[in-house]
Amino acid sequence: MELGSDQFALERRYGRVLVTLIGEFDDFNVDELEGSLNAALDGSADAVELDTTKVTYLSSTALRALIAFHDAAAARQVTVTIPRASYVVRRLLEVVGLSSMFGMSSRDGG
């Protein structure tokens, strides 16, 4: 693991970056979320995977941070996916119609 805290872990391997998110994400920690996500774009990765299986809450502000990260990554031709999602994250992305943006099918989950 390269970067870690109680809520974030970042691991680089074979041209991919795995970012693990844990806990609640809201207005109080969105700056730290953005910083951790942007750290995943430092380097030469061609793909970023977000593991959100341990996310228990995601506010609209945090959702905007995920969307902005996705857009910044796309501008660098880096793919962002959420292959493993908590029910909270999966349901929120389905409700707002963004699950396909992150490469999720309706059956993905954690």
C-alpha cells in the first residue's frame, strides 16, 4: 500500500491503481476524498478501480467528487470502474443513473 488512512488505501499494481474507500463520505471529508482520488492519477496508470464495499454513506457532495474524478481521469484516458460496491454506493449510482459510467451492472455489489 502506498497511501493509507482510516478511510483510504491506494495500491498500484501492473499499470492499475486500486483505491479502497471506507466509511462515510460527506461535506466534512470531501476534500480528503478528492485528494486521495487525485493521487490515484499521479503516475502512469491506465485504469483506476474503486473498491467501495466498505462505504456506508455517500453524500451528494461526495458523489460530485466521484463524478469529477471520473471526468478528470477520462481526460487523461484513464478508465475508472467500481468493480466492488457496497449496497449504499450501488443503489445511489443506480438511482441517479450513473452505474454504467463506472462500469457497473445492476448485479454488482458487495
